[in-house]
Amino acid sequence: MLGLFSPAHAVAPLEDVEAVPQLDARGKAGYRAYLKADSHKAFMIAPGGHWVWRAEMGSEEAAEDAALNDCQENTEQRCVPYAVNDRVVFNAKAWPQLWGPYLAKAQADRATVGLKRGMRFPDLAFKDPQGKPTTLKALRGKVVVLHFWGSWCAPCLKEMPELRKTAAMLEGDRDIVFTCLQMREDFATAKSFVKQHLKLDFALSDSQVKGPGKSELPLSDGSILPDRQLAKVFPTTYVIDKHGIVLFLHNGPIEDWKEYIAFLRDAAARSGR
């Protein structure tokens, strides 16, 4: 493992909790506990903020293997070591590449339709920010950040300003698009709330949900899909590659959207071949 994911350049000090990428408050507390634990030990992380550590093992290799197994059992994302014993072994250069390897078109065309990593996302039908009917399939050739939210959802509203800021930072990246679809309310209500109350100018898309209590999303073939099949909680975010394949799923608000910019750019540069 260490040979495959060893540092390519200078790394942060071991004690720098803030340097560990994508950890929430609970993850940071877990890393502090790791620092105090006895060897042999290993701390694993995965894109999306998942983390695991194991300590008091018979060897470095045993600690690393145990932590990796525990980590991988609970996430579809690839787990990698951040620290082993008292050394940071994290490779920051390789970190944004972990959504790969990306499927070739022939592989993507054969992929099962579904919501898990490596599956082809269902072909939702919606209206783009200009009000034109479109589908997810029409966005093939672009990396899509697909975000399910609602103006009635407090965590969604808290997250929205940073989501908008990140989208603005990527406006020059034409191969990356943000598609934000409102849930369980009509488009006019959602759009008005964002503009008037959050004071944000954000190019939102219309899920075609017509109002409160409505929870079914249209697909391009005329069928419908219950929103809870796509999102266990709101907000929920998917990242879909240029061939329509799921790269990433996050249930709930994302802690720091800016930490995903390098991932999105890597997917834009290397997927779709």
C-alpha cells in the first residue's frame, strides 16, 4: 500500500489536524485520538470524508491492512492511508485522482443503470436554467454535479452559498456543469427563495416537481422515480462523469466544497475517453 500511495512531495506535520482533507468535526476528533494512540497504527481516509483508524497492532502492515479493510467496508470510494504510526504518508498529488480510473465509452455503455459508483445514472428529464426541456443524457461529454435540494431544507440553505461560490470558481471550466434540482416544491418558489432570501444569483434547473407533497421525478422514457430512491436525505449530491457514470455520492451537506474542485477538474480532464 505505501508503495502505491506514498508522498510525492513535502507533507504537512503529523499533528496538523486541519491538513487532513475532507474531515468533518467528528473526523478531526478521530484523528486527534489517533495521534494519542499506541503503535502500530494507521489512519485511512476516502473522498467524501470517510475515515477509519486502527491501533495497537502487531506491525505497520497489520495496522494498515486492518484500517484499510474497515474503511473499504463502509464506502464505495477508494480508501488510502493518511498516516502510519508517526509518519504522514499521504500523497496529495494523487488524492484528486481517486474518482478514477474512469470507464471507457464501451464499458460505460454496458454499465447497469443505478445509483452506485460505476453505474450509469438514470436519465432524468428536467428543464435547464433557461427553461428548455432537457435530460441528463444530453449532458454527456460534461462532468455533472447533480444536486438535490429544497428551499424548505435548512441544511440545504446553509450549504447553498458555498456551493454557489464553488460553481462560480469553475465557471471557466466548460466541461463541468452544476445541475441543482429542487425537491418537493415548485421551481418558482425555490428560485425566488434563493434570490430574495439568500441573495444568490444561481443558475438553478427545474426538476419539474409541481409543489409540496410531490416526490416523483420524471425520466426521459416517460416513467417516474420516487425522490427517496435518489436521496435518502436532502441535500444529496452526485458527481457523474462524461459518459454518465456515477463517480461520487454524498448524502447531506458537504463540509467544504472547495476541496472537491481538484477532483472535478481531474474528472473533466480524464473521463469521457
